[in-house]
Amino acid sequence: MAFAIRLCPYCGGEINSDESGYYVCAECEKRTFRSRSNTKAYLLNKPYEEEFSKIVNMIDENPSKALSTIDDMIVNSEEPTMDMYFTRGLAYTALGEEGRAHNDWKKALDLMTDFRFIDAYIVAICKRVVELTCMKEREYIEFHPIDYINVLTSEFRAKANISCKGIFYITTYRNFRMKYQAGELDDDEEIYRSIVPKLLKNILAYGRDFRTVINIIEEVLEDFHYNPDTYVEDDNLKLHMCSLLKEEYITLSENFSDEHIERIFRHWNDANMYDLDFWMDELMKSVRDDTILQKLRSLGSPNRESFDLNNAVEDYARMYLLLSEDGKDLSQDL
Ligand SMILES: [Zn+2]
């Protein structure tokens, strides 16, 4: 696979420069930050960078103090800025107040006029969603991170005109994995075990660069000790389906041109990926339910004599990669 082309995760455009800490898109000019866990990138080179960084640093150690510091600033300001609201939102998450955090991020988003640095804000939110999820789990408080992310992505999409579901899920996943690998979840590995499959399912449906999706499937298969010989006994049926899907993507994309890869990315967006979401849901359920597997026939192989999970996965992969049954590149006609 000669997959060298790097696409802007926001528009699929060409990345033309690699500045200190971020890639710049030649088309939409959005910056994509290399660190997916830096909660302070949104402050970079701003006159108040140092002052606000101190507050952000305080969030985990002393969230109440961080909150009161930024709250005072907002109360005493005639016109609170976007970064004030955004920072207060981050502080609220450390106190388990996800509703207030959401409100503040919404206010910040309303004040945003330049969207070139929006990735820095998304990274910071995703990192806090991970902390929030762990906190709620540890305290046995009901919290649905996927629903929370969905509300946030709708607002970002409406305001900044970007398809960002995939970016949110992938960045949240990356932060969970970093935390897991750093040993910070050693005492509650079940948090990781319960959240990652949910994130993965959404990454499969909303990830627009299939190469990233392949990498993530590989990571999850490894982290969850998927074994192709024992997946039935291990009760890893869904992971087995993911493994089949990964193999399909690799096989079908063997001779893809850079242009085809880019067209796949550009074809899909948060609105039409709802279709993928639906079919991915069916695929996941079909591993335990033959009647759903038969329903998946209508996706691409209604005339096949026999039909099994491999066929269903192949049909799904073709739909996502914009290939016809005989391997024709459909992306050119879209
Ligand atoms: Zn772009």
C-alpha cells in the first residue's frame, strides 16, 4: 500500500505545511494539532497564554480554585471572551458538571469567528470527556459519553460547518488509549473495556479516512487480545467482525490511487454517514442474530445463493469504499 497522502481531517484537502506542533491545510487553512491530548493548544501565542495556562494546569489538582479564578474573570469582564467561556467549561468538567461545561462551550462557539484553530478546542474537549467519563464511572453516576459527544458535534457542525463526528470519536479514543497505556486505568480497566467498543463502533461508521480506521481496528484487536482461533470461546464475535472488515479494507484498497482515497473522504460527511451508522449497527447485531444477517443481503448481494457474515462485511466495505460489486470505482461518478 502506497498510502503516503495525508488528508486534512476537516475537509480532505492537502496538507501543505507542517509547522511547529500542527499541520496546515492548503484548502481550508485549518490547523490539525499533532498532539491529540494537549488541552492548552487553543491558548498558543495568545497574549494571555501564560495566565490562562496556569488556570488550565490547576484544573485537575484544584478544580474549585481553577473554576473560581476563571469565574471571577468572567464576572469582572465587560465582554467575556470566547476563551474565558471555553476555559470555564474545561474547569466545570473536573467538577463533574458536564451540563454547565456544555453551556460554556456553546457560548464560546457562538463567539468564535475564525475556525482555523477549531481543532485545538476539539482536542481539549475530547481530553476532558475522557476525564469526565472516568470520574462518573468511578462515582457510579450515569453518564453517556457517546450521547454527550453527539450533542457537541452537532453544535460544532452547525456553527463551523464541519463534519467532525469522526474527529471527536477518534480523538476521544486516542486519549483513552494514552491513559490506558500510561497505566492510569490499571485499577479500573473495565472503564476502558466498556468504552472502547462503543467508540470503535462510531469510528467505524464516522471515520472518513479508512486508513485511520484500519489502524484503530488493529490497535483494538491487540488491546483486547483478539485471537482468530478462539474468538468464539472468547466471546469476541464483534471483534471478529471488525477483523474481517479490516481485512476487506486492506484487500479492496490495494490498488487505490491517492485521488480515490481523497474522494472517499470527501464523499462521506456527518449527514450521509448516518447510513453507515445504520448498517454498522446491523452488522454488529448480526454476529449473534441470523435473521439480521439475512436482512443485510439487501445491502449489496440480494442475488447471492448463500450469504454469510463474510459477504455482509464485504458488501459494507464496498459501500464505504465506493466500489461496485465488480470492483469499479464509483467515487468518480459521485
Ligand atoms: Zn482542510
